[in-house]
Amino acid sequence: MATRFATRRKRAFMWLPREATPQNDIKVDSVSVKTKIWSAECTRAIAPEIGFFKILLDNNNEEFSEVYSGGETVEFFIDLTDGTTRRFKGEIDTIKNKYDTGKGFTLELAGNHVSGGLLNITVTESFTGDTTVSDILDALNSTYLSGYTVNYTATDTTTKPTINWNNKPFWECITDLIKLISADAYVNDSLQINVFNKKSIINNNEAIVWNDTMISTEGLGTQSLTTRNKIIVYGEAGALPVISTSEDSISQSSFGTKEQVIFDSKITTEAMADELSAAELFIQKTPETEGKANAFILPSLLPGDMIWISNPVFKIQGQYKIYKYTHKFPSERTECFIQTSREIPHIFKKRIENELALQTVTNPFKMTSSWNFVFDDETEITTKDSNVEITGGLIKLNEGVQGTFTATKLVTSNVTNVHLKVIGSLLVGTIYKFSTDGGENIVDLSPETEITVPAGKNLWLKVEFNSVSSEINSLVVLSR
């Protein structure tokens, strides 16, 4: 009888060295500066990062003095034919004159990828659990952006989160969404927001291979520094502690016992504590594979790509996700940053969603100015009836069942929309009136409602109490 041997199969990889020589060009404001640089680099990354560039120009003959003022377009071109395929597009936001004893006079240009503007646009929106992530992305794009498109290829079509964003940077909102669906995202040079499943983009045109494209694999391997294999969760129920501990003996025998303690007052039951400690242990018990790899230029690399890395000297062979990379010139090198993508347990997705839902939207109608009343004294109001008093940081009637006060304010820009917010007690029956022309044309206001008013700058507010029990602690008229 033939003897059978158990064997382990390992996925094969064969790299055919490329024959063509990479070509490149660097343009500032559509003019090539390739032959004028001391150094140049551009970085691309998946969310939450954006990408940036830096160029150091030779300026000994003052060729670039006072040429750039900021906002000019910078483009990096790299391919294996004629150097005309654009791989990065950015805009200058920093210009520095420098002097170096070796290089002489230089000019440094720096800035973000063209999508850097997403860090400066803020979002104020609420979604109540009836809209998919894909549709939320489309809604954000149509409401806040111009010239952008969304390419959603992630397979999640069912997650419908409850979210409140209050003046949150647009790119941080995208980061919130992709966490909920275990996806990655980046913006390309044509302003397309790409959202895709983690580890789903295989780039077979690039590889980092020993004795060919590889220069070094710096620190590539498992990193146990952040490993945690004993998780202790403390919650609270009825002013008494709720405690759960999860441990992994295999991880502890390999890396020693590494504890993490989590305090979370929102954990109120044993089941919640058990679920959280188990989920944290699942994520943290195994060391991550991470590090850097340096290679000769990898022209077609994109953020989030999976590429082969093969270094038999250190027994490294496999596909790794490149979450960030930097092309460097004139050395024509690519520095790749590698990190393991871990699946997020369902409980963490729910916790992320719950945290987003708990955010308070203080300015839902996107007003731009405020007229505030805190009632510390009478300087905030213009007139009041004799039975209306300000005392103890509030305004109220001191006798009778009816009384009014008014206030006026002159602003520099026309007001066309207002939103009244009031904090107080027993305010049913209180009437609020508003005018933009000093009280000639009056409209009624309702708290927490956006009201359109005739355009004007001479603001006038009247509040009428109709109960001796009514009190106002603070009031604000938000406007734009």
C-alpha cells in the first residue's frame, strides 16, 4: 500500500521582470520642471489620509523667484512608455525660499492632493436609519461638492446607519461611513471618490520582488507591540460595576500576557460587557503584519492595492495591502507602507454607528451667524414691560399673566433665513415675532424651525409671555 504524506500547499507566484524603462515628468502650472528639481515626492493614501507633495527646485539663477503665488497645479507623470500618464495632481499651498550650503538657493513647493479641499468642507446632516451608505455618499456629493463623482463598488447594500454630523469635515464623514461597511476609500486625480471592499483590488502589474524591483523591506513583519490578549471591560449598572474579562491563552504563551482595560459607562449589562471584551480580544490578540518596503518606481500603484511582495531571504512571500505610498525623484523610488486589514466585528460597527447617532446637531439649517441672549443683565434687550424682570440669569414675568420685551440689532449683511432656539421652562403659549426692517414687517417664529424672512439688516425681536410660570434661560436667533 502506498504511503501518503500530508503536504501544505502554498500559493505560487511568478514575476516576469519588466523590460521597459520607467519614464516620468513633473509639471507645475503645465510647465515641466523635471530637469530643475533637487528632489520631489508625492504621496497617496487611503482614508483617513488624503495625500500631499513636496518639490525642491534649483533657484540659483532666480528662475523661479516670484513665479508662484499659491494655487497652481502640480502634476506627476509616470509610466513605462513616454512619461505622459498622470499619477498625482495637487495644488500649491506652501512656498518657501531656502538656502543650503551644498545646493545654494532653492525654492520649496508643497501642498495637498487636489482632493485636499474635502478637509475644509464641513457637513451638517442627519440620517435616521432609512438610507444606505451608498445613497448617503451620493447625497453628500450632490449637496456639498462640485465636480466630484462617486464610484461605489463595495458589496454592502444593506447598512442603513443613524448618523448626526455637526460641522464635521467632509473627509472625516467618508471615513465614518467606510468604517461601518469595512471598506477603503480614496479620491483619484479626476475627483472621483472610490469606495471599495478592503483587499479587493489586486494589482498584478506591480510587485516588490527580491533581486528585481525590491530595494529593501524595512521592518516588514509581525508587530506585537500593540497586541493585547487579556481584555478587561468595566461598565456600570445602578452605580455598581459591571465587569467582563476575555483572554487568549495561545496568544499569551507566544507573546506574554498583555492587558488592556476599557472603561465605558454605556456598558450596563453583563452581556454587553462580555460582547465587548470578546470583540476587542478578537481584534487585538494577533500581531499585525506591517512595515515598509522600498522599490524601484511602481508606476501604476494605487491606494489600497494588493500587490505581491517576495523576499526569500526573510521568507516573505504574499500579497499585501498598500495603504500609503510615496514616489520619490530623481531617485525613481517608491516607498510603500504596508498594514494588515482586519475585519471589524459586528459589535464595533454598531458601537461606531451608536456614537455617530449620539452626536448633537446644533445647527441643522446651516446658519452662519447668531444673535444670542443669556439674560445676565438688561443690556441685551431694548425695551420691556414693567412686569418683566431679569434675575438669576433668566427673564420672566414677576406679576400678571402677560408681558413683552424687545431687542434690536443692526447687522452688516442681509438676513433672509432664521432659526430660533430657546431654553427655558413652561414656554407653551409664548409668542416670538421677528423683523428685518426694525419692526415694520413682522413674521412669527417657532422654535426649532427654519423661517424665511424678507431680506434686511435692521433686526428686531419681540417675545410675549402669556403665563407667569414661563421662564427663558437663554435664546438665540441663528441666521444667514
